[in-house]
Amino acid sequence: MNFFAAEPVCNLRALRSVSLKMPELTSTKDFYHEVWGLSTVEEDGDKFWLRGTGDEHHILRLEKGEQNALGSISFALATPRDVDEAARRLEELGIPLFREPGPLDDAAGGYGLQLVDPEGRLVELSADVFAVAKQEPAGRRAIPRKIAHVVLNTVDIDRATAFYTQVLGMRISDWSEHQMAFLRCNSEHHVIAFNQAPWTAVNHVAYEMQSIDHFMRGIGSLKTNGITPQWGPGRHGPGDNTFSYFTDPAGLVCEYTSEVAQVDEDSWLCRTWKRTPELSDQWGTAGPPTTEVRSAMAGIPDQGYRSLVVPGDPGYFSVPELSDVNTH
């Protein structure tokens, strides 16, 4: 299936949250709550909702799973009417819905829908979620504000970017050769990046710190807990953001970042960056990523929700079956 929508089905306003699945749930929740800086706001059996200091009810949801996997990614729409209109247009394009428009059964409430993208990822579009007041970090404490971006491994970077731009209305800010594509839905340089890979998986989730000072304090706080960066600190070329990568107890990669480039829609020019050490890290301080974090970024092959929905077009999921991919 090719994506030639006359216009996108919606106008995404922001990345709200990311949901992750893992077998090692309790220690992972404790890590994000006690060490990483997030606050647990709700829990329900084997599900936990954690927030930062921004105005979202939560930015991370953790739930029990048989293996490490992406649960979902959630984007904000302006109104419930926008959700209903998106559902109508998605149906016209034959794009499968996992949940029809309606009140969401989630701790954040709201009205929304859930669709399944061509590689099986669950994407939520929502409006009217519970409002929460922004929280300024307590003094000098290093607390993430929000999800800055999520990087997703894809088996077909051209198809993935076509879906998220032509159907969901995102814009490509930059390329890292033909290996990575950085997509935005607002003035942030990217809220999603796709990385060409042998299989579909979550690569990493990045959390934005209030300032570069909070970013460095966060690294220092982790060091006092015996956790050292597995890549960083440094400053990327694409996005111009600071970075420092770690792995959580489940083996998923998490990143502290700050100072993400802001895009002026009228003047921004998409460019293709060469994949060189000096452009991966403009500061030259990070060194190479560890073998452990490289392996963790590769992730575990993830079928997602492909087997749980029936698309309108039989070719919708026409990407290599994960069972056919050499994972060694």
C-alpha cells in the first residue's frame, strides 16, 4: 500500500507520552521513579503512569509484557471533533483502527482513537485529557519536563516516513544520510526519528531537561547512584541537542537531552547530514557508544499489533515478516 492522501488526516500538536512493555516491571518503575526523576501518578496492577514537570498527566506508561516492546505513542489533537474527523479520513484510506473514537480507558482520561501503523505500532490521537499544572523543578533538582522524542527502528525508512508525513502530517526536519529521518509535528526539531534496521523495535526514548545545567545535574545524579553514561555527554548534529544515553533495568535505552533546535517553518531547510563522529557529537566529548547500548538500541523484533487488526488493504502490512529476518 502506498500513501497518497490528498491531505493529512489530522494536525498533530505535540507528542504526549510513550508506553513501554517489559517483563522486568517493578525494578524498571522504581528506576524511573526513584532515580530518573519522574513521579508515579497512577498505578493499576501491572501498569504505572509517570509524569514529568510539564503539563501532561503522564509522559511514560510502563506495563507488563512478555518481552521489551513499544506499547504505544500518544499525540495531542486540539478537539474531540478533530479526533472524529481523523477517524473518518483514516477509514477512507483503509488504515486500521485498534480503538474507535470515544472516551479513552486510561488514567489521563480524554477522548481519542488508536490506529495501527504499517509496522504494527499503536498510535493514539487524543484530546481533552485531564489538565495538570506545570511543575517547576524543585530548586536545582534534575527532573525531566517531557518526552523530547522517541526513536523507532524500521525495516523500511521510506515507507515509515511516508506514512507519518502524508497520513499524520508530520514534516521531515533532517536526514542522517539514508539511515535516520527526523520528523517534527511542531517547532521542536523532532519528536520521532526513524532508524533503518533489520527489524521493527523501539530504539530509545529521550527526556527533555529544563536546561543544559539540569541536563548535567541529571548525569551527576545518576552517577551518585552508580549509573554512568553509555554514550555521552555530547551534542548531536541533527537537532543540535545535548545527549547522554543510559539503559534502564529492563535493558531499554533512555536519554537525557536539552536545547533541542527550534524550527521556523518559513525558513527551515531540510538537510542531509553525513554520519561522521564529529557530526554525531559536535563537542567531541562523548566517545563511541558502548557495545551494550548499541545492542540495546537494536531492540528485540516486535510485531506490535499487526495480528490484532484487519486492515482495509491486504497490502497494508506488506513489510518483511519478523520471523523471516535474521536477528543474529
